[in-house]
Amino acid sequence: MDAQLNGMPDHPWLGTPVDARPLFAPEQAALMATLRGLAPADWGRQAVPGWTVRDLAAHLLGDFHGRLARDRDGHREGPVFAPGETLETFIHRINQEWVAAHRRVSPAALTDTLDLIGGQVARFFETTDPLSPSLGVSWAGVDPAPMWLDSARDLTEFWTHRQQIRHATGQDTDPDPSILSVVLDTFMRALPHTLRETTAPAGAQVRVRINGPAGGSWTVTAAGDHWSLAEPGTERPTALVALDTETAWRLCTRGIQPDAALARAHIDGDRHLAEAACQIVSIVY
């Protein structure tokens, strides 16, 4: 599937826009297949530190409801920042409050509700204008962000949480490249923001190459006071970081730390730039 839209966005340093809209329905179907295939004991297994599989499923439901309330329905009575609260603290607090409130909900009821609301979310995204302004994406350093990036960010979160549920219940990462390729492409949009404080001569390039059927290459170029994904890559970049697929997505979501990713990476050229690129985070962290 060609997941990139034609033309350049209003934020050219982010690279060619990604079109994640057709993927929400298949991702939702994959989530439901995963949840409906769980054994009763699986729901109590730890999925991420502090949260069980059931907690993580409840968190996904909160994401679904939040998107529909805010962007489809224009509802403005949601949680607000406490005095002095950072974005990260605010998000972690409201997520925990939601999960705690849903611990009285059974896995069966939670699954049925996710089926209903998740389908509505998929249909909502199918109707969006990818170039319209939307929620900021802090890890890409843009606020407001174009809808194509905001929606692709949501796809990566839904996909990542499904993998965490799979891993908690003894399953490997879903290898289907049709969604994973777009997830990785979206994650790499964090590269210019990741390198924003890294000094290099104008024209210096860092290339991240992810091997495997879902992989690809992303080249970020030093362009004066910023880094950009818009410029074409040269044959010999200043630094090359090659990662396998599993290492790449886990690094971007902090399933592993940068030093672990670097130990698995193949690096050519300027190691300082390669190490800076491996600080990439493509989630609120």
C-alpha cells in the first residue's frame, strides 16, 4: 500500500505526509481478534509496568472515547491541566484515573465496548482531511500538527498497545508489514526533533535504515538551525544507523533503551551523530 500522500505539507521538515486513514479498520480488527483470543488468566498478566492486559485495554478505550468526544463530537468538558502540570504529567494522570475507574468492568464487557467504539474511531479517521490542523505531536516538535501526523500517531499508539498485549500473553510482534511499515514511517518523523540540539555542518546527513519487509530508510539533513526530512539523501550519509525491525520499534517506544539499541545496531560514519539519532522517542515519555 502506498501510505504517502502526494505533495509536501506545511511542515516540510517532517517529510512527505503519511496516509494512515485506511489502516484504522484493519488495526481495529486485529485488536479485536487478539482480545477475543485471550484466555481468562491472560487479562491479569502485566502488559506494561503497573498495568495489566485489562488495564491496557481500558486505556485504549479511553483513547477511543477521547478522540471521538474531542474531534467528532466537539465535546469540551474533559479533564484539564492542574496548576503547574506538564503535558507528560497531565497525560499520565488522566490515563491512570481512567484505568482505575474501569477496573470494575469485566473483560467481556470491555471487549464488547472496544468493538463498538473502535469501529466508530476507524470510520471517523476515514473522513478526516489529512492537511487540516489538529492536535500537537510533542515528540515531533509540532503544535498544532497536521491531521495526517496526528492520526498516524494514534495508529502507532493503537498498534504498539496491541503488541504489548501480545507480548504479555506469550505472542510475538505481529509481523504483518502492511501496518508496521506505516508505524515505522511515522515513528521516524521524530528524527528532526530528536536532533534539534545536535550541532553539525549544514548538509550533514544521518540515515536510519530499518531492515526487513516493513522497513526502509529515512535521511535527516542538517539545514542551518534545524534538521529536515525533506531533502533527498546522498549516497554516503555522514552517519548511518542500521537497525532490525524489532529493535527499531521498541527503541521508539522505549521498550528498550538507546544503549541496548546501539549494541544491536550497525553504525557507519560519525558515531556521535548516530548515537544522537538513537535517542529517538516517538511517544509521550
